[in-house]
Amino acid sequence: MLDRFLSLNMEAKELFGKLKKEFGSSTLMQLNQLFFNEKVQEVLDKKVAEDKDFNKDLFRQFPEAKILDYRKEKIKIIRLPNVDFCMNACYIDKVSICLFFPLDYCSYQNNFLCFSNCIIGRMKLINDAMPEWRSEFRQFCETNASKIEKFEKSRLMKMHGYSIFGHYYDSKTMDLLFMKTPVFSFYKSYNVVQWLTDHGCQPDSKDKKSYKLKLKNTTIGYDSSRSKEIRVSTNESDFIIDCAYLPYVSQIDENIPKWLEEGQSIRHECLKKKKMESISEKATKMLVKDKMKEMGYEYRFSEYQFTLEIKLQKKRKLKLTLPKSNLERVKSLLDQLPTYIDYINSVPMHYRIYFQENDF
């Protein structure tokens, strides 16, 4: 039991260590990608029988398999009981595991895992293991919910700053949808129109190709001339979802008030943080100016990079990067400058200090 606990802690530490704040995908999406990458790699390392005839072997192994049309003509979805795979007609020797749709969404362009050789055997291993993997991933997310929320908040602040509000909606929507099963029949325009009509929607009186369905908290917009997208609009923002997730718009609508409150709270926190950083930056600039005047050094200060360059003897210069939001740390660094500068100036001109090469 203890070994399992320690193993899970190590796994969590490893996965969180690989997360990127400068990334379009949400924290949950990144963790999903990293988690299943590791699981699939374990399958790829196993020996399985080679394929003889892919089409025959597929339905012999999976009589319940369904081949579905995707939004791009050359891509087919192979739907097994526990997981979707996709195959490009141009590369029939490769199969990908689909973790999120649409596959060409720019923010999630790395959302599926590709493999070739011994495809059927590996598809079986993955399909059989997927329920256990998903259960394990859900448990991982529940156990680390507070860490995920904290990292996601930090990611959104770093990526979007003042415009965080609309991106928060988008992020929460994608997190909700990526565990849902997409319904590919909605890539046919008439199926979308039928669904909207069944839910009380009528075409626009001026533009017969446009439809708007008013829900409690959102308006669902659809333009049949752009048949792969659904626009979800609120009073504050709007975002796009893939047509394959149309049946889940009511769940999005139900969550909007909660997301609105959370988004406003994070935006307020972001504005407060930015204001404090601005005050700290101004104080740092004044401190640098006063200290350099007091010490009598010739210097240049880059406000963009927050770097201080000081002219030394023997045609040298000292470059120092200062923290933007830690005034006490800046004071400490500046107070230490005379000691370091005196030491450097005492080194004869023909001596140079370099970084070590890798082969040293």
C-alpha cells in the first residue's frame, strides 16, 4: 500500500514537472497527453503479432468496430468499444489514438498518439486497458485537483493577462468536452439543423443558413455554410466548439454561471497582481537609478529585459538580471555590487572567464 502511494506521488511529481505554462492547452489537457503517452509507450514496448491483412484482421478481432467519417475526407475514425483511433488514407500503415477532437484544432495539435507496425495487436491491448487507464487518470485528477487548479490559474494569467476572461471560458469548455464521446454524424449539416429544430430553433429570417438557439445562459449559433463549427455566445464572451460535441451544449450552458464567477475572480486577482507588479517595477527602477548615482557607476538599464549593465575597467562590463517583483532581493543584489566589481577589476586584463563546454 505504501509502495503504491509513493509510486503515485512520484508519478504526479514527474507529470507536473513536464507541464508548460507557455502552452495553448489547458493543464488538464496537458496532463491527459502526458499520462496516456506513458501508458501507450508501455504497450509499444510489448511484442505482439504482426498484421497480415489489416481490414480483415480488424473486423475479425473487433466485430463491433465502426468506421466513421471524420470532418476531413481522408481521415476515418475507427471506433472500438473503449477508444477511438483514426487513420489517414494517405498513411494506411499508421494509426493514431484520439484523445480530443477536432484533430486539427491549433491549440491541441498534439492531442493524439501515433504508431505503426503490429497495429491490430496494439489496438487490442490499448482498447482492453483503456477503462483501467481512464479510471486511474480520473483518480489522479481527483487526488491532485487543487494542484491542477493552481497551475491552470497561473498558466492562464501568464498566457493571457488582462484578456483572461474569455480564455477561461474556452479552457473550461475544452476540459468538459475532452472526456465526452464525439458524435460524428453532426458533421453532416442536415443533422445539426434537425437537432436545432427539434430543440425549438428556427432559421434566421434574413439569412436562412444561420440558426440561433437561445438557452438559459448562452446562445448557440450555427452557420450551415461553415458546417463544422458551433459558436457559443454569452454576454461576456463567445467561443467555438466542434460540431461533434453539439449534444453537450446544455452541459456547457449549465456551467456558465459558475465559470463566470470563477473567471471574474481570477481576472480580479490578475489585475491586482499586475498592479502590484507595476508598483514594484517602478520602485525597482527608482532604486537602480539612486544606487547607481550613489556608487558613481556608468550603467545602462533595460526596462524591457530588466537587465542592468555596468561599465568596468579594462573594457569589461558586468550584466545583471534583476527580479521585477522582489524589491528586497534587488536591494541585496545592488548592495553586493561593489564587492564583485572590485574583485573583477582586480583580475588582470589577459584573464578571461568562460562557460565550460560540454566536452570539458
